[in-house]
Amino acid sequence: MEKPGIAKLLNAFKNMFTRGLGRIQVMFAETFGLSPGTTLTAIIFICLVVITATFWFIYTAPPDTIIITSGDEGTSLAKNAEKYKKILAKKGVKLEILKSEGSLQNLQRLENPAFRVDVGFVQTGVAKNSNTEKLMSLGSISYQPLYIFYKSSKPFDLLSQFSGKKLAIGEDGTGTQVLALELLEMNGIKPGGATALLEMDDDDAHKALLEGKIDAAFMMSDSASSETRRELLKHPGIRLFNFSQADAYTRRVSHLNKIVIPRGSFDFGKNIPEHDVILVSPTVELIARSDLHPALSDLLLEAATEVHSKPGLTRKRGEFPAMLEHEYKISPEAVRFYKSGKSFFYKYLPFWMASLVNRILVVFVPMLLILIPGLKSIPALYRWRMRLRLLRWYRALLFLEEDLGAPVTPERRDELLERLSEIEETVNKLKVPASFADQLFTLRSYMGMVRERLLHSAN
């Protein structure tokens, strides 16, 4: 049972709403010459447009949090995600970082709509047999060379020389394992053969290689830390495989690139490596779901530019990020960013203000473009409808007047007077707004003139 105070409040609100609606109807009727029903239609139209625009304005606001799936602790992917986090925080956007086992797991997370993630680092070449229709690339952000560390008294020139050895090819879910299996298969080395292909994480592989339990370890920056790779390079008796056939590999595998590690680049004093080492390398792409907000796309690419455009061991200044398309389509927002940079407002205004102004232009300007012609058309349609109603009876009077052209017998006169009375009765019941009063009065005067002619014809 409702409390008396609530009932009074609801009743007062109802009365206030009714009075307000009535005033609006009167205002529209006086301004545009509309009937109450048409006025109500115009009000409903305005409310629907405004509510839709307001909903769209709120709905299109960019979220203040982005979730990224990166890599394992200490890897280059995890470190890059931390750099992104600091840059985005300055723009008022929070970046949540999810650690992962590597590129393959990142891709699986992005493909799964039930998993909460927006973007991730994915190595090219791991998307085989994957559904990438709802994923887009924001571009390639870096090279990711494949390092093969091995123990041997003599250097190996060919991957086929690892046949029959014990090889650590990375954990399941890493880009390392995907690429290692692909390259080994091209050299006739497949799972289940004489070569032992061991799934090991990089820490275990590192330890096993130093202890002589395995012959070689495949590593990449998405799973192996830079400290691990640096330690193996400096360890006596462990070599870094030189891809002497790198040009052939890059021709056969389109997503691979040839990378040269210059002599002495890891340690000038100890001259490590002691000669130029050629590696093959896929690239890492920043992959996003297709529903990523365009404003966030710009922010991520701005962060990627700040982090990856600097020169490094395997890249030149300004080489990344780059609009290189492989398994994924390049996002339209990314294409626009690479061609012309950030959109106008985001260049000169803080992120929150630019987002606000951009949404006002995108939402409320089209709203006005719909609302103004719509409001103009409602009175025009109403006037056209009222004019048709009045013209119908003007036409009936014209037909009746034409019948007066011939000689009128008393019986014919009575018939015409009855027709005229029916027209008068209908016209007198017409309800028209004040703007049509002159046309109604003219119609009534016309009916009076026709009646006088009928009466005069009887005399």
C-alpha cells in the first residue's frame, strides 16, 4: 500500500507534467498553426531524436581502461606493455596488463569473445587456422628475431645439422614453438622422428643447455628475457646459430625478415658476438578487436610511436611502428593515423576534451540536421493535409454550382439544397487551427453564395 506522501508526490508530478505538456502544445499550435494531435507528434519526434542522440553520445564515449595481453615476466613484450601503461596514464587512460605465455596465447585470448581483452602483442605467422575476421592490426611494432643457442665444437651452417639432437623449442602457446616447428619441418625435422623436440620454458631450457642436457634451445623475445639471452651469448662453448640461408627463408616465408646482429654489439670489450650473425625474424603486431574505440586506437599508436620509433639493436630510427599487413587487415583508424597522424582535435586538445568535442560534432550536429528538417516538414505535411480536406469541399461546391447552369426544376432545386445542407453540416463540424480560419470562413461564404443562387433560381 502506497504511503500518502508518495501518492501526493506522484499526483503532483502528474499534474505538473500534464500542465507542462499542455503549455508546449499551445505554444506549438500558436507558433506553427498545428492541431493538438500534430503538436503531440512533433513533441514525441523531438523527444525521440534527443533521447537517441543523448544515448549515442554516452554510448560512444571511449572507455577509460584498456586491457592488453602482453607476455611473460621479463620479456620484451611485458616490458613494452609497462611502457605503454605509463604513457597512457598521462592521458588519463588506465592500461591493465595481462601476463601470458606468448603470442599464441595472446591470439587465443583475442579470438575468444568471452575473454575480457582489447589488444595484444601477436607475432606474425602464428595465426594459421585461426579466425581473424573480428581482429584488426594497428601495425607492426618491432622485429622479433629467432635465437638458436647450441653447444658444439664446430659452428653449424644449416638447420638440418640439428637432426637427431635434443632441441628445446619453447612452451606450447609461444610464437617460438610455432616458428621453430615451421623452420625445422622445412629441413625435414618433424615431431616423432629421431630429433627430440622438447617443450620447455626458457628458464628450464637455459639451465638444461648450460648443464649439457640438451643440444640447442630456440628462444625469442616474447618468451625469453634479455638477461637470459645475454648470459647465453657470453657463456663459453655456447654458440648463436647464424642463418646463412636467411635470404632463402625470407623468400619462402613471407612474414620473415633478415636481421643482422653486428659484431661486438652485445659486448664491445669481449667482442660478443665475434662476427656478424644473421638471424631470421617475424614482426610483432599490435592486434586489436574490431570494436576498439577509434580514440583509443590513436592513443595506442601514439604510445607505440614513442616506444618503438627509437633505434635499437635490430631496428633503425623511425622504422616502427609500420603499416605492414600480414594475416590481419590494417584498421582504418590505423591507416588514417599512419597517413596523417592523430585527428585534428586530438592533436591540440587534452584527450578528454578532444573526445567530448568530437562526440558533440559526431552526435549532436547530425541530430540537428535531422531535427530541423523534421520539424519543418511536420507543419508542411499538416498544412498540406488540412488544405486537401478543405479543397475536397470546395470541389463539392464547384460540382454543385455547375449543376446550376442548367434550368432548375423545383424537384431539382430541393435535391441540390439537400446536397448543400449535407456539405454545410460536414464543414461546420470541421476543426481547424487558427491559421486556417480564413480559408474556413471563405468556404462558408462560398456556401452562402451558392445557397443564394439556389434560392434565386427558384424565384
